[in-house]
Amino acid sequence: MGLTQKDLADRAGVGLRFIRDLEQGKESLRMDKVNQVLALFGHRMEPVAYRMEVADEEG
């Protein structure tokens, strides 16, 4: 889209620091803000059920 970080932050309604943290892979970000950014690209992130597979232990 040819946006600078500042342009993206402004269009998404989030702070520039948030965009930098997002791009750098910060592990803890607010999902509502992530969704504000993703909405510009027609996407959304949401929690899904996760079921750990437990290996059968024999013996």
C-alpha cells in the first residue's frame, strides 16, 4: 500500500509506537488495536478454541 508507519498509524487510529511494536513482533499486544490495523486490509483476528493433543502413553 506504500504507507509509512505514521500513515498506517493515522489511518488505523492507533499510535506510532503500537505500529512499531507490531512490526517488531512484540509478544503482548492488545487484540482490539491489532484488529484496527487488520481492518484496513480486510482481515480480523479472534481467539479460537485450542485443544492440546495428549499422546497416549503405553506401558
